[in-house]
Amino acid sequence: MSSNATLAVAAHAVSPVEAKDPRAKSMVRIAFEQLLEHRIAVLSLGVIALFCGIAVFADVIAWAMNLDPNAQDILNRYGEFSREHWLGTDEAGRDVLIRLVYGTRVSLAVALLTTVSATIIGITVGSVAGYFGGFIDTVLMRVTDSLLALPTIPVLIIMASIDFTKIPWLGGVVPSDMVSIVKMVLVLMVFSWMTQARLVRGEVLANKDLEFVLAARTSGLSSGAIILKELLPNVLSPVIVSVTLSVGSAILYEAALSFLGLGIQPPTPSWGNMLNNAQELIYSAPWLAVIPGILILIVVMAFNFLGDGLQDALDPKAIKR
């Protein structure tokens, strides 16, 4: 082989250093590898997956244990741990374990539905305000600032105290046993989207005058298409981190309102109203309050640690090169 041919082959060959260069990988793969290095975040993701699995298969668990979360046994109130009732029974003789399982479904469903709906609202408001600017931006951000200025807990208590069964369209569409769950989602959603809106607006403002957006305008794309196809993919990283933190906050708010008797109403179990029912039994039957409280603590911390891990993994400055 001639020297020129050898040089040509060498020019096209990829050196081992280049083959292992992280910059040759996709950003998603790099972020995933960064997340795997965050052991607490990975453990938290496993914990969240476990609780989500419990929520999804709550009916299967109840069938396998031959238990009904609402079945009462007045003669077996405050029963201690046993083979029939692994975590004892509550003030109505109901099995605590199976109520915790169904409480996991309710609490996580409220938190996830609240976060998803609030994120959709926040992304819509923030992207429209940031992209169009001017009068639209001023109006949307003043509404956002006004809601942010309100004291969250007192306003949530006032909103949650409203009897939603008196609303004709809600009472006619939503089943009676779901009204309190729908009410919780609506109340928490109204006061959960502002942070995402502010975050998305800032990112859109920083990106809307860059070359790729100008090229999209020149090619004739509509404003909606530019926002959806060009801007939103570039602002999702901070939004994903914010979403994980918002889930934890929603769980805490739901638990707090249910603890006050304004959230999920019995007999539907949730971690919050199980705490409410047990607040006067802290000395005689402490496990009725301790166990739901520990579950709330574990899940909220898991979402917060996952958010911390995602923040490190999605931060371009933290990517190891």
C-alpha cells in the first residue's frame, strides 16, 4: 500500500480517544449517564417506582390479601399487628395496611394530576408571554405575580372549604365518591402553575432571538409551530426538574388539607385523612399516625432527591467531558 493510501486510511480512522469522547454521544444519553452516577437520585427513582406500582396494583393487592379497605369490624378496633392485619386496625376496625395501599393511589393520583395540569398551564402561559411580549406579556405576568403574592395555605384552606357538590356541572359529571379528589386537583392546580410559567417565560425570552428561531420564522413557520417545535424542546430541562419538586409539594398540600378535614373525604383513604383520623390516638394507637407520616416523608424526599439528581444531570455545565 502506498504512503498516500496509508495516510488516507489514517485520516478516516477514528482514534480510541475520539471513540470514547462523550461529546460524540447524544445529550439524552449523557444526561442519563450523569443521573446514574447520582446514587441517591437512582435510589429515589426506585422508591417512586415502587410506590407507583403499589398504587397501580392496589386492587390486585387487596384481592391477594382478601381485604376491603372500607370493611369495618367494630369488635376489632385498634387491633395490634397480626397475621390477618399486618399493621393492625384503625378506629373503625379497618385494616390499616390495605388502607395505606389505597391511600397511596389517591395521594399520588392527586399529586400527579395536579402537577401535570399545572405544568401544562404554566408552559402555555410562560411560552405565550415570553414569545409575544408586549401587552400580552404584561397582562399574563401581572396575573401570575398576583397569584404568587397570595398566602398559599390560607387561600387553599378557603378554596378547599367550598362545597363543590353545589356546583351543578361538577355534581352532574363527577361521581359522588370522586368529588373530593377532583376538588383537590382543581384547588391545587390553580395555585401550582405560576412557578413553571415564570421559568418557561425566562427561558423563552433567552432563546427567541437566537439564530435557529430566526431561521424558523424565515422558513414561514407559524408562531405556534415555532413555540412547540423550536422553543419548548430547549426549555424542558429546567421544567422537568421543577415538575419533580412540584409533585412533592402537591403531596404535602394534599396531606395538609386532608389532615384539616378539607381534602379527601372518608371513607376514601388518603395519607392525609388517615393522619387526621389518628391525631387523637397518638398515645393509644401511635402507629395510625406514625406510618402515614413516614410514607409522606419518604415519597416527598424521594421526589426532591430525584429533582436534585435531574438538575445535576441536565445541567450542561455539570457534564463531564
